[in-house]
Amino acid sequence: MAAFYRRCRLFLFAPWLIIVFFAAGCEHLEINGPQSSGDASGTAGTNPYGDSEGAYPAPTVTREGGPPPPSQDAIRVGLLLPLSGPQGSLGKAMLNAAQLALFDLGDQHFELLSYDTQGTPEGAASAAQTALDDGDTLLLGPLLASSARAVAPIARSARVPVIAFTSDRTVAEPGVFVLGFTPEAEVRRILSYAIDNGLTRFAVLAPQDAYGNAVATAVGDAAAALGGQLVRTQYYEPTARDFGPAVDAVSRGGGRAFEALLIADGGDRLRAIGAQLPVHKLQPPAVRILGTGVWDNQPVGSEPALVGGWYAAPAPDYREAFADQYRQAFGNTPPRLATLAYDATALAAVLARNPGYFPFDEQAITDPKGFLGRDGIFRFGPDGVAQRGLAVLEVDRGGSHVISPPPAAFTGS
């Protein structure tokens, strides 16, 4: 069932949210269109385009019986999220983030409708069809790759573009864009930094699953393109309890064979692997430990062997500002993927301001200058996959810190 959001009724739904924004004064990060400056910060109490936030009432749910007819000159966008099922909590948090973006950047002509995919391909297909029947001209989501594949032919038949939240780049096709954090982008950034710092021979330790395979392939491709070499790849079962044999297998030859080891895992498995590294002499100065974005927002430094490791991820400043805004509005910390919903909604709201009959054409979505969102700059490449300006962070005992800042702007097309 669709839930309808529009800027003109937030005060009916959540007056406390307006109080939070006006009383506390949130810092705004803008989605920059081609006309924007590169400044990432706004002024408390105003949106990035110089309009008073008070000039626009805010969005909210209006009724449960389905959306009302579109208002004159309305631009309607559908948000496909798993609002029920196993991913329901994440979907609701992403919906909250979308509301924040709508409050920050939407205008009186921009309408956002949410649809429950139930976390299944069948539910996503049904939600997409309902969204198209409601007159939506852009679909944001769904979250899962299987759901995005189910939505793609339905949207394509209606010539409506899709900005999916998955990190599976194979979902991308004409008219379907991938906004998620792809391991390929993270791997290329961290290998580029490592090679610039004199490390050229790499090994990979990864789970034997789709993510591990994608990371290992990305390391091989990036190393070859950047002047390095992947000399060893070792997989382990994701359900393993003892990672000693896998670490032992990759360590044969030690630093004489490779100078950096990329571990494509996070959480408890990463810490368990980290505990095995000193046993096999896989630690600085002989071997630099590298990681991917799954290291982000985790207590990686609680394992001493991982302190000093490098990984690529969005710069934390942007995301921390968003997390503060989200906590003020909803009283809890947003999940990592909530920024995707914010950025997608903000991007749609910005493009909807452009003159023209159809603001969501491919040329607008793929503007090579890119946009500035809650995770830094991003743009969609020719393959439809999001390219991101990532930072390189180093693990310390208290968390991590930036050792190579993200680029301020994209260069080239």
C-alpha cells in the first residue's frame, strides 16, 4: 500500500520534527547540481538554495487508502523499500532518511510516495507496478539486487528510470542505476593509495561467496590497471569457526611474496582473522593490512593486529552530520545504508526543479559533474553504477582517522 508524502503537511504528522529543525538548527549538506558550488555546508535554518525552510511546509503521510490524485504540475516519485519482512527495520529507517531529504530540498511541486516491497522480488514487482499506476516518473529503490531485477522490466516498459540501492553492479542496465556502495570502487581507491605509497604486490583473503569473489576480481583488475600485481588469493568458508588454516595458507611466502593483504570481511570474522595475523607474521612492517568499506563503522581497532590497517570509505564528516540530524529527528542512530535513501531523494528533488517536461532523463541523472551527498561526491558512470569520491582511513585503537581525503570534485567524463 502506498503512503503519500508531500511538503505541505508535516505539521499535521510530526510537529516535534519541525521544532527540532528550527530550534536546534541542523547543518545541511547539499546535493549539488551542475549550477552549484562545491561548498558542502549550508546555513542552519536555510536550505542550500537560499530559500527559507519556512517557505515550504513539510512532507508527511496523508492517508492509508492510497494516494490522492496528483496536484497540478506535481512531479511524483516512488520510493520502493522493504517496510515489512526481515528487512523492515532497515526499510523504515531509510524511509525516515528520505523524509529528511524531502524536508531539506523538496518544494511544493515534488511528491514522494512510499511502497512496501516486503523484501521479496514479487513484492517489489507489485510495488513498482502500483507506483507506475499512480503516475510516478522515477523509482527510488528497491534495496535488494533480486528485487531490482524484478522491477527493471516493469519500469523499462513504462520508460521510467530506476535508482536502485543495491551494491550489485550487475543490476545496472539502460534506465537502471546502481547507487549502492560497490566493492569495486572501494578496492580501486585503496589499491591506488597503496601503490602511490610503494606497495605493488597484493594478496586477498576473502569468504567464498559473492562478495568475496567480487572483491578478489576487483583487486586483480585494479592491480593490473594501476601497475600492481595480485600474487595470491585465499578463500575460506563463510561459516568457518577456525580461520587459522586460511591465514596459514595465504601466509606461505609471507612478505616476500606480497607487501599488502586485503581482507574482504568485517565484524566477528574480521576480528577472528586479525587475531591469527601475528601468529603468521602478517603485520607491519612486513605486510600492510588493507580492507574495504565493510570495515567502516565497526570496532576494528579492538583487534590490535588490525591497528594501522587502511581501508576506503566515504569521509566520515558528511555522514556524521547526517547522523546527528537523524538522531535529533527520530531519537536513534541511523543504519549505514540510510544515507542512500537520503541522497536518492535529495537528487530527485533537485532534478525535479530543473525546467523541462521530463526532469529525470538520462542526461540529467548522469551529469558528469556529479552531486554532493551525505557520503560525499557521487555520479553515475556510463555503466550506470555510482562513482564515489572516497577517503582512505587508517585504523587506530579509538576507531579510525582519514589519511587521504576524498576528492573535492570529479575530473574527466
